[in-house]
Amino acid sequence: MCGIFAYLNYCVPRERRYVLEVLLNGLRRLEYRGYDSSGIAVDADLQPQPPGSAAAYAGASPIVFRQEGKIENLVRSVYSEVDEKGVNLDAAFAVHAGIAHTRWATHGVPAPKNSHPQSSGAGDEFLVVHNGIITNYEVLKETLIRHGFIFESDTDTEVIPKLAKFVFDKAHDGEGDMTFSQVVMEVMRQLEGAYALIFKSPHYPNELIACKRGSTLILGVNEVNGQNCGQSFNNVKSLTANGNPREFFFSSDLCAIVEHTKNYLAIEDNEIIHIQDGSVSILKFDREKEKPASVERALSVLEMEIEQVKKGSYDHFMQKEIHEQPHSLTMTMRGRLKNSGVILGGLKEHLKTIRRSRRVIFIGCGTSYNAALAARPLVEELTGIPVTMEVASDLLDRQGPIYREDTAVFVSQSGETADTLLALEYALENGALCVGVTNTVGSTLSRRTHCGIHINAGCEIGVASTKAYTSQIVVMAMMALAIGSDQLSTQTRRESIITGLSSLPSHASEVLKLDSDMKELASSLIDSESLLVFGRGYNYATALEGALKVKRSN
């Protein structure tokens, strides 16, 4: 799962050293996503031109650093190359655009040539960082080769910057002129697959363009003078008409921007975000239309603290998040268990519809699927509604039947799981009531479903989910209690479950006191060639999740 990070400062003088550290720290925040190589691109110094000669670009040419292995390998490589090339780290820029990336190899082995940013060729006229997969890259590659382009990597991504250069050159050969957003729009018109992209080009100095289809991408905005920028803005530069100094950030995850700003925008599919002259333009791309529509969006305020993305005294994030479960469970239930009942504001207006459903369908992947499986017996017991389980990818492959009378519950910690979102689109097309269960406010899942519940477990960085899993189960148990609250026959059982939920955080604290015992048990099992985890009834889902954790952690 690749990670994208970018930084642009406007009217805020920043030294090249500072820009490098912001980019590298952004990548460190994304390390949890898993990666095998990384890279960054910043601007070189603008070279003076001899009298009467024209510059190759409108701006300074980029300096690109790419390295296999850990981010610290990239750090050492960057500062080593900087010394060799005599790059001035103290040079200050009033405006500067830098991009960075962590790569998880899908096309081509881990190697500097396959790392991002990927380039259009000599001179790095267009640079791109990419998260996702371009499904038609082979056809595009053959076409570009016929037009004289030489490919240096094994990636699907390399077709994107080369396609951008092809579009740019074609426009200028005809003595025409194209804006950066027009170049990107023509590139998007040719691409198939899922992607989040950021473009940088010396032809368009101090500009960045981001776009997405399927993959997550976040824009962060920091008003350096401290003014609140949680306001609507569009392509008329309404966000930045005052020319105040500000910083912009793009990231695959909110956890990489929380230390810089709490004002963010979750970019929607087919949106093009263009940062130019300190202003933001948002265009909606439509393959069928020549000109995009201008879009007005509002910034959201991030409810996350920097401490949540730090390990503290723990060895790793998974250990930290295991020990956060008493607190995360408390936060999941806070304000929702009242007077022997359950209050779920996100479902309140839809409870009658859910109660009339012919069935409830839980849809998820991996840990989220297992959490739904753990909650299924309670939902059936307390509501009397049949419950079926679907792995999102399998539902899509089979095109399984979904009806208007169904309630489809989509479970995803991030709210951005690709297969789950595709299954959501399928369910919406078939007219089902769609409910979201997610940990991420403002995620695609929370925006596209009819209603839902946030699990409020706090930021989860460990790849193997822990506190989100337990909070998901609790949320779906509360959902069962809310749906079945109109049934007198289960009142005693519901009250018993509510009492049990109230004491759950303290029980979790007691279990965590067995930490040293668990370490001893793990040590006794670590050399085993295989491990079988058994469970039935309520423990069946626990057995599946336990087996998944062992496989993911090894």
C-alpha cells in the first residue's frame, strides 16, 4: 500500500533543509502502510541564463532522490548526494513544491529505478507519485514507445508522466498553450484503474496538481497567521484571495498532516486539486465532457492530536494500540449507553426502515469482516432479522443479489477499503439501505452511505488492527441493541448485555495485566512450523481473527 506526501509553502520562506525534513517526516508517518522503497523530489536552484538564450523551463529543474529499502536509507542517500552535488541546503524559497512517496512493489522489483517519483524522461519535465494500479498501462506503454518514448522502469506508473509530456509537447507543437490542470485532465482521460496522483513540473513552477479515483488522498491547509480557514472555496481563489502566507499538504493519510494543520479536505473521486499562486482550484473531471465543472468544497476540522501518531514508550504502534483498548472501548460507548438503553444518533432516523428489512447483509474485508462475523449472533438474536455475511471482493465477483428491502452494513476501519467501496456502489445501485461502520470521520464510506456509526477508537496506525477490531464489535452490538429495542421479549437480555458492555473496559484492563504471561506464551510458540486456532459459536470469529493476526505479524 503506497504512501503519498507533498508540501507546498506559499509566501512562507522555507530553507531547502526544512522542506526536505518536512517531506521525510511525512514519509515516516506513512511507514506503517508497508513499503519497500521511497523517494522525494525538490527544486534545484534557478540557474541564470546567458544573455539572449531561453531557459528550458519556466522554473528550476527538480532534484530527484530515490532509494530501495527503509526511509532511513533514503535519508542517508539524500544528504550524501546533496554533499556530492554541492546543493545549498540553506537556500530559502518563498514558494516551493516538493513531493514524496513510499512504494509497495506491484510492478517491478524494489529498486531505485522503480521507486517514485517516476519521471517523463531526461530533464524530469513531469514527475508523478502514485498510489494504486493502472490497469491499461501496457496499452499506453506500447503507444508511447511508438512515439519515441524510452521506458526505464518496470512500473505501471511511468506511463503517467510520459503521457503528461506527450500531451504537453503535442499542445506546444501546435503553438497552443495548456494549463497544468488541462494537461492532467487529458492524462486522466486515458487512464483506467484506481489511483491517487500528484504531479510536479518545472514547466509549471511552484504548482502542484492532485487527482484521485479510488485511492485515498487528503489536502491539508495551514494558515500561517492562524486564521481559521474552515470555509468554502472554489477555483475563484476564494480561499486565498487575501494573499496571506500558508502551507499546503497532500497525504494518503490524515496521520501525516496532523502535526502541521487540522484543516483538511478529503478529495473526492475524479476531483482535480490545483494549487497555484497560493490558491486552490477544484475541478470535477468527467470523461464524457470536454470542460470540467468547478466545485465548491468546505474544509473539515481534524479531531486528532499529535500524540495519537507517536509511539510514546511502546516498542511499536501495534503494542501501543493493544494497550489503548480500555480507553478506546470507553470512547466507543461514551454518550451512547444511557438509562439501560442505547442512543445511536447516526441510525436514529433509519431504525424503522432497518427493522422492516428482509435481511441484514454485513460486508467487509479481513479484520472488519471478522468483527461483523463476531456481532452476527447478537444481531440475529436481538432483532429477529436474518443476517448474511459477504466478503466484499467475493460479492463483487459473483454479483450476488442485493434487493431494495435489504440493509447492507459496510464495515471498514479506514473507510477507504477499495473492495468495500466498490461493493457499496453496487449496493447503492441496487437500492439497498447502506449503513457505514468506520473509524474515520470524513472517509469515503462515511460520506457515501445513507447513515452509519463512527467507532471513535482513535487513530490506528498498526497494520494489524487491534483496538478498531474490538470497537467495531462493540458498535455492532450496540446497533443490534438499538434495532431490537422495540421488542419486549428481549428486554431482559438487552439489559444484561448493556451491563456487560459497561464493564468491558475494566475487564480489558485486567486482561492487559497478563502482558508478561502472553510474552512467555509467544516465546514458547515462536519456533512452531504451524499454529491452529480453534473456536466455535461466539469464539469462531475470534479464532479467525487470531489466526489472521499471527499470519499478519509474521
